[in-house]
Amino acid sequence: MGEWWQDGVIYQVYPRSFADSDGDGVGDLAGILARLDHLTALGVDALWLSPIQPSPMADFGYDVSDYCGVDPLFGTLADLDRLVAACHARGLRLVLDLVPNHSSDRHPWFLDSRRGRDSPRRDWYLWRDPAPDGGLPNNWLSHFGGPAWTLDPGSGQYYLHSFLPQQPDLNWRNPAVVAAMHDILRFWLDRGVDGFRVDVIWLLIKDALFRDNPPDPDAPADARPFARQLALHTADQPETHAAIAGLRRVLDVYPERMMVGEIYLPVDRLVRYYGGNAAAPGLDECHLPFNFQLLLCAWDADVIAAVIRDYEAALPPGAWPNWVLGNHDRPRVASRVGAMQARVAAMLLLTLRGTPTLYYGDELGLEDVAVPPERAQDPAGLREPGRGLGRDAVRTPMPWDASAGAGFTAGEPWLPLNPDHATRNVAGQDADPHSMLALHRRLLALRRATPALVQGAIGDVAAEDGVLRYSRSHAGGRVEVLLNFTATGRSVAVGAGTILAATAGRDGSVAGSVRLSAHEGLVVAL
Ligand code: GLC
């Protein structure tokens, strides 16, 4: 038995889109509370909520104006306490989103900071004079398009925002900011929250000299300007590790808490966020630095075999792996790989070594929903239209049943429902043993009952002719996973054993070889 965040499965809820209890078309905490049965029946272990703190919602909660509250749209602090208690009563953990890189421009800290150059909180954010020619302080760009600097006419200085102008970056080199953030962690930990998913944790610190980012020589000429720069001075700065270790020290005072960091970096740099270095080894940073490779790599057996081997080889001693198949920022897995391969993808996610994170709706095979331009909401898409950057398609309401509001809302949903919600919904799939939901429940139950799938070593990772295979073994138990990434049948060699799970719902035994149908995955106990 490992820690809960090692043995367990994390389920991400985008609170606006999970369940609306009051008919305003936006999901809320009372809605989530009323739907905990779904999570228990599914068989996940922890719930991660995207931000629920008070926010002007310029980036739907990733612009926090009060780190120690709950936005009225979602409920009250008492609702949050109730949700924590209800989760714990069911053996579920609750993980909150922490957004420490930037606040809202309406946060009292920023209002104070922008009052003038002499404000005591001036240095809580990153202010710079204009360049000698009166222009931008340097060439840094916002992830959401345009310069990362906005001029404040009052003081004649620019402030830095890695995202929207409404999301000014905090100055993590200022000890007062660090201390304030540590207090915020304690505020939630004292309320019984089990941990944090920390937003853009690899961006916390910026170059002290504010040097220009160099162009990326490998970027395609038609890439968006942001992607044509290397984030040499705006991401993954060496000092970030000490800042994260500081957060970790706060968590470690409390038993059984965990921190998972949002980090988009190549594996060799990603794994450094477990902590330690050659001089001082130790796992003193993120318990789990999110591993997003399955979101980003080509859906191909050879590619994924290499991804698994390279990741396993890169992990520092004692570091626990993790895998993510979907989140609120990236296209849904069913749209990326197709409905049939999405079943294979679920089997992959839930049988790899390490903590899986499952995105709400993916257990139904929910696809990206075409949101008409007049209903578009996401600022990332609205600021750079025509580049497909909008994330609305992956944030549509959870379809619970075949009713008009899909059981999500009695009002008008803030984003359109999936057009197939009358057939693709929890109630419908609940009754169908062949459904995507039933497959997820079977795989999660199998995982829970099979120590080799949770604690077991992974070995024999190989791809041949479009079939990915690997073994998981623990204390004499050995399981073989066979995944057909192709649209045609494949015969593969396998020892004598019993089928524990199948994407296409078969059982029985195998010996010597087995014929996988198109898009079929099997878990076999040898
Ligand atoms: C992270 C979040 C994303 C948000 C951004 C700015 O990438 O996942 O949704 O827009 O940070 O906070």
C-alpha cells in the first residue's frame, strides 16, 4: 500500500460545468455535492476542482481576487466545508486548484500595488519602466497572445502578465508574496483540504534581469508569435525549485497532503520538479509533476512505447509516476483518437504504472463540442481568433440524463450541451454494460482489486505492428496488457492466462496467442 495519491485515481471537475443546483446555468459546489454518488460508483479516489475562489472570471477562476474564499457563483465557504466533509465521509480526497503565479487585477494586492510607485505593495507584482524608446520593457509575450506587458498610465510603468492583462504576475522573488501564499495554503489545509493542483508552477519565477527571450529556430514560420519564441527567461528558471520546495515544506507539516504541479516541459526537465539535485538528492518539491505526454504525443503504439520507457527511465529514485489523458485546456481524448481508440486509451491510462488523472466527461466518451462563435467564452480563443485556441469545446456541461438540460441545469447552460446528450449521458450509460462508463467502472474496480496494477513494476514495454504491450508484476502476481492501436485485427503471442478486462467485453482464457480485434485492448492475468 502506498500513499493515497499513489494508489488512487484523481478525477478533475471543472466546477462551472459539472452540476448546477440553482438553475443559473453554471455549475456549483452544491451541485457537485449532490453528484458524489457518481464518483463513488465510478471508483475514483480524489476530486480535483478547478478554481472556486472569488474571481471576476476573466479566465473563469484562474484570475483570483480573494484566495481565501468561495465565489458566490459556486456557493459559500460553508458549502466548501460541507463538500470536504462529504468527500471524506466517502473516503474521497478533495484537491483544490491554487493559482499562485498571478492574481486578478481586482485583487486588493494589485489595486494597492498599482496605486503608485511608492505603494508598500508595489513590489508584489512585476513593474518595469518603458524601454528607452518609450516602448515595451522587453519582448516577452502573453500565452494568450499579444505582449506580456500592459502600461499603467497612472505611474507610467508596465506590469507583467503571462496571461491576460487581468491576470498580473505576482513577484515570487519578494518574500512577502511567498509568506502570503504560504498563509493561503495553511488556510485551506486547516479546513481539511487534501492538497493542491498548482497552476503553471513552472512559470513562477522570471529572469531577474528581464532579458529578451530568443527566437525559437525550430518554430514553423506560420506559428503564432508566442510559439516562435523560446521561453528561456520566462519559464523553468532555476530559482523556481526553491519556491516550490517552500510550498512543499508548508504542506509537509500536515499529514497526508499532496501537491501536483502543472508543468509543460520535456521529460528530462519535468522530472526535476520532484525535487532534489545532484548535490542534495530528495523528493522535496511536487509529489506529482503532471505528466502530460499522452495529451501531446502522436497516438501510435511505437511512440507511446517509447514515451513510457523514456519516462520510467527518467524518474528519480523513489519518484512516483503519473499520467493524464485529458484536462480543461486540451482537446478531449475521444476527439483526438476516435471513439473506439478512446476505449483503448482508458485501458492504457488505468493500467500504466502511476497515478492516473481522469477528466470529467471522458468516462462517457464525451467529445469536443462545436461552440458557435456567438457563444464563445474562452478568452484564450477570443484574443487570437482563427487559431483554434479556444477551450470552450472541452468545458461543456456534464450530461447526466436525457432531459432538456441534461440533468446539468434547469436553466440555460453557460456553454452548449453536447449535441448527443440525449443518448450520451450518465443515466443512459449506467444501464448499458457495454458503455464507456461501464468500461471505466470495470477498469477502476479491477485496478483497485489488483495489486500488480497499482503497486506493480512495469516491464517488457514493447510495440509491434501497432500493438502496444507491457506487463505489471507484484509479489508473484503478473498481468499483461495488450492494446491494439490499429483499425484491423492482430494476432499476438501471450502466455497462458485469464482475461481480466477487455475493451470489447469478452472474457475467458488465452494460451499461446490471442487474436485482438480492431481497437481492442485486453488485460490478462498470467
Ligand atoms: C493554466 C490553466 C489554464 C489557465 C492558465 C492561466 O494553464 O490550466 O486553464 O488559463 O493556467 O491561469
